[in-house]
Amino acid sequence: MISTHLSSKGQIMIPRQICQHQHWESEQELVIIELKNGIWLKPKYPFKSTYLEDAAKYLPYKGKAKTLADMDAAIAVGVLENNDDCI
């Protein structure tokens, strides 16, 4: 486990090895999400901008097309599964 400290100004230093592992660079913009027992820190823009055609070619799907109702139901399940950690 790696530890750091909170400065009198409310700042924390993220150790270099964590930044390297996360591929975070100097001046990286981050988002802080407050949870019940701590915080979650993540990049504001985790991916480079791209076009749908570029990304879609890596996600081939064979089968019957999903309906909007199918997609809404899947999103609802994901929200319920991940909502326990949020305030």
C-alpha cells in the first residue's frame, strides 16, 4: 500500500508510480467523486477524441439488433449495480 498526506492547503501528492501506472501526465485534468467511505479520482477525459467508425470496428456484434428497450434495461441494471458506492 502506498500512502501520501493532505497538506494544510487541502492538496495531496499522487506518487509518481501511480501516475505512471494510470498513464496520467502533468497537468492532467481529474474528476473527484465523493463516496461514502472516501473518494474516487479519475481522468476528466479518459480517452482521446475519436470517431464512431474507428471504435465500432473493434466491437463486432453478431446477432439480432438490440431494441431501445433492451438498451434502457441494461443501463438500468448497470446503474443499480454501481449506485451502492455513491453518496
